[in-house]
Amino acid sequence: MNVLRSVLVLGVLAAPALAHDAPSTPSDPTAVTASRAAAEAFYDIDAAVAAGYEPLFDCTDHGTDGAMGQHYINPDYAGDGRLVVDEPDVLMYEPQPDGAMHLVALEYIVFQAQWTDEAPPTFLGQTLQLKSAVGTHPVDPFYELHVWHWRSNPSGMTADYNPSVTCSFAG
């Protein structure tokens, strides 16, 4: 489990894409609505922690591209090799000036080694992006999809980074 947890920890943060990042709006409105409804239960960070989500590294910022915020991963969901609309693998929170955390997005992931299809996975009407590094650190390749439900993203609803999110108030 320690090896899996290490891979999950390294594999979840945003990384340079192997495929071109082409964010857009998910094309399955029913699934998008279900995705938001499922994650609304975790708007309160204490509820997310009680449900098994754990903080992952520091708040993720990418300068002028914006930030993702603080990742909270559910290791059970992230390691199951499945994409399930009401089981988001990662929740992303933006630190607030008063120390509170505001839910801004969620992320679905599946590791390439667990994906049995030759084609990349599609989910919510989008093709997931293949990642192989976290910054300069190579990791086991994984597919990911961000969904910015709670913070409008001028870069696109499924873009990696959101210029409207900041890590300025991260502890």
C-alpha cells in the first residue's frame, strides 16, 4: 500500500501533459450535474476528511496560468482504476484569508497501467489528459480530468489551472 500511496501522491498533482491540453465544457450535462451534486457533500472540508480525503502536498500554483488549489485525495477512489461520477478521486480547495478552505473543483483520475483500452478514457464527454510527471519528477502515467464546478475558469471548465484561483493564503 505504501508504494501505491506514493504513486497516487506523486501522480495526482498537475503535470506537463503528454497530449495537448484542450479544455472545454463537458458535453454530457446529466453527468456534469451528477458530478457536481455528488461533490457538494464535500463543500465542507471536514466532511471530505471524514469521507477519507487526505491533503496532498502544498497548494498547487502555476504563476500566470493560475492555480489548482490544495488537493485532497481519496486513496481508495484514486487507486481503484475506475471513473465513477459520484466518486471524485480528488477535491481541490482554495485557501481563504481567514484560513478556511473553499471547494473550487474536483478531479477524476485513472492510472494508465489500470486502463485496459488502447484509446484514452473519456468521461463526462471529455477525453482525459495523459500525465507522466509532477513538475520535474517522473511518475507512473495517469489520465486526469479537472472539473471547475465552483469557480468559473476563463481557461475552460476542464483546464488544469484556473487564473481565478490563488494559493496566496496557503499556510
